[in-house]
Amino acid sequence: MSEPLVCVIQTYRWQCMECKTCTVCQQPHHEDEMMFCDQCDRGYHTFCVGMNSIPMGLWVCKLCEKNPTTPKKKGGAKTPKQSK
């Protein structure tokens, strides 16, 4: 897991793969239709979010779309050097 993902996961009650439930319906069933947000790792059934199938590539849930989290770099922003 990436460091930014771990930081997001630490903000809510994370569930392991064996006990993951859908964030919408809270049910663990239909594992073949369960997908996971690439920014927060929460589980969602495709049919609970109005999708017909699991999308190819990256997928971001509505929670993360509404509250995007940008990892903060250590040390803050660097200021450019002024030329003499």
C-alpha cells in the first residue's frame, strides 16, 4: 500500500479483504461485484453505486471525489531562487 493510501485508511474503520463490506449496503455478499476505491480502499458493490460492471483502470468513490486528499510533502513548498 502506498503511504498516501495508508494515511487515508487511518481516518476511518478499515476492513481487511476477508471481512470487507460494501460502504453503501454494509453487506459482504456478491464478492464478484465488489470493487474498491483506489484512493481510500473502501468497498462498494457495482449495483450499489449504479454501475453495471467493475470499471477497468482506476476508480474513485463519491466520498473521495467530494473530499480529494492531496498528500502533503514534507518540508513545505520550495521558493525559487532569485537571479542576481
